Amino acid sequence: MALSRGLRCCQRVFSWIPVLIIASVVLWSYYAYVFQLCLFTLSNTLEKVAYLLVFHVCFGMFSWTYWKSIFTPAASPCKKFQLSYSDKQRYEMEERPNAQKQILVEIAKKLPIHTRAQSGAIRFCDRCQVLKPDRCHHCSVCETCVLKMDHHCPWVNNCVGFSNYKFFLLFLFYSMLYCIYIAATVFQYFIKFWVVSVITSCNKQYILDHHLFCLNMLSQGDLPNGPAKFHVLFLMFVALMFFVSLMFLFGYHCWLVVKNRSTLEAFSAPFFVNGPDRQGFNIGIRKNLQQVFGKDRRLWFIPVFTSQGNGHYFPLNRSECQNPLLANEEMWEESDDASEEGSWVEDQDPSVSVEMED
């Protein structure tokens, strides 16, 4: 027991290493850009102010979204999806698998559960002792069931799911913006660094005669000798490297949002009564976007929670509206207590069947 606790403690400590790496790189980039480039290298005051102003806006939004992605707790199913004491006793005392499945089916009739396991049974988590709501999965790292789980991200040391998916997308977006802004503003000084390096190692007169670009760069002044040159060099490489990787990741998640899929659902289609269907939750591009970002477009790029619903049920594609369990959804809503501890976000009336948009 003590050994197991020690291993879990070590795991929790080591899980923060990727976050510390990202934080260290960002803090270094702040020092290199603000101090080494803007304060020690730039001579034009107006240029300094403009660079620093835009940089701090990008840096502030990046930091805000990263903080929200890390420290927003992953949402778990509310108490209504947990087995009652009597149901738990019935389930544990029953040894026949088919009888256990039937017990779960009877309990699920009171809940808006539309998806099934690949075997056709009601999805049940033995570890958390809960019936899994639609799109909910158990995270082995966080050791809990997560509503609309997308994936566990080591770079934020958190599960990305219903409660923080918008924050994660904005984190990717502002990370790209941060990187591309640094690369764009550092580029001319990066060129100066290489021009000066080439001139010192080659025939200066030959380069000045045949490369007017070098002449123009030299006429604008060189970078001062010292560590600023190396900071500018590495800023450019690091910014471009992170931008390329983030661009592909952000593009992939944009595609997922448009299709209304999670990363897990992209690899394994959700199972319904009628079988697997990758389009089961796809209700049209506009409504798919609103499901993640909300209806108020003014708040789409601000890291405040605006996602629709409460993570326990989701509108279905019209092709899945024949699920027999849907007839009990109104009964579940009527018995729902708005003051219950598990209701951490304002409930909204679910749309059972939503027609696809053109």
C-alpha cells in the first residue's frame, strides 16, 4: 500500500515536467524578446513601444488560456449517473453477465443515455461505479470518468474534455499567434545576424558588389555584439518550430469541431443502438461550433466558459433519433435538481433530434 502511494506521488510529480518545460521556454522567450531584442537592440522608441504592446497582448492571452487549460478541473458525471446503494447491491450480487447487463439497462431507462458499448451493453465504469453519459470516458491517468473526454494532454497535465475544450482550442490558437508574431518581428534581425556572419567569413567587397540586399541590411545597422544575437537566432528557430507543430494540431482540432467529434471518436466511432456512427453527433457546422464556443460570438476568443449544455447529454443527428432510451429523457429532466452538486454549469434543454444544416 505504501509503495503504491509512493509510486502515485512520483507519477504526479513527474507529470508536471512537460508543463515546466513549456513554462521555461515561454519565460525564456519573454526575456529574449522584451529585454534582449526590444530594450537592448532596438533604437527606435516608437518601434519599441509598438513591438512591446502587441507582444504583451499575445503573451497575456497565451498565458490566460494556458492557465485555464491546466487548472480547469475535468468534469465528471453527476450523482444521477452513479448507482444507488440498492442498485449497486443488486449488480454486485448478480453473477450472471446477462443479468448484470439487464440491471444496467433498467437503470439507464431513467437517464438520457444514447450510446452503447461495442457489445451493445450499457457503458458502465467499474472503477468509478457510474453509468457513462454519452461521450464520457474513463481516464487512467486522472483516475476518473471525464465528460466528453477528448484526450489526456501531458502538456497541460490535465484531461481535455467538456469543461476545458474551448480553453484548449484557444490555447493552441494563441500559442500559434504568439509564435508567428515573434517570428515575424524577429525575422529582419535574424537576417542581419546571418549577413554579418557571412561578411566576416567571406570577401566583404565581393558581397557588397553582388548582393545589394546585404548592403541595404548593413546600412540599417548591425546587431550589437553580445548575447542578443544568439537570443535572436534561437527565438527564430524555436518560434518557427513550435508554430509548424501547433499549426497541424490546431488544424486537426478545428476539423474535429466542425465534425463534432472528439479525438477518441475520430479513432473509434461512437456506438448507438443501431451500430457505430461517426456522424451521430454531427448537427451542422454552425451548431457544432456553437456547442463548443456558445452562441455569443463576442466571447468566442475569450477564455470564459460558454459551451452549451452540461456535458451529460448532446443533440443527436437525425439518423440516431430512434433510440428507444430517448423516450425517458423528459422524465430525467423533470427529476433533475438544479441545485445538485454535480450541476456545475447551468442546464439547458437538450434537443433530441436536430436536422443537419445544408
